[in-house]
Amino acid sequence: MAIASPVKCHSSSPPPVLITAGVIASELGQPIHRVVRVLATRPWIKPAALAGRIRLFDRRAIEQVRAELVAIDRRRVPLGQGGAA
């Protein structure tokens, strides 16, 4: 009885590079707590994969998080220009 040779799977594209919330925070120059909060409260920014409990995101997530942080900062009232006196 002959042993079959293993099936070789040739992928034409490299595997996707996935990143963590910490990498996103580092690339955006933001504190990690801001990035984690955006990722936790925006259901449309979905992880591309899970590694145990770690959520891994694709490169599109960086721009999505950046847009959300810009929107948050735009809504924020500058210090001394609002609120109760």
C-alpha cells in the first residue's frame, strides 16, 4: 500500500496582516483606552479574527477608528467655552 503525498496548497496571495488594538493606538498616536473604547462601542468596526480573547483587526480598522476619534474630538467643547459657570 502506497502512502499518498500531502496535498500542496499554493495561495496566490500572502496571509492577511492582522493587528491588535494596541497597534492601532500606536499608529494613531492615541492612548489605548480611547481606541479600546471606540472598538467596544462601534459595532460596525468588527474584528477580522479572534486569537483566544484577543480581537485582531485588518488595516481598514485604523482608518475607521481614526474617523471615529476625529468625530469625538469635533463634538467636544473646548475647555473654558461651555458648561456651567
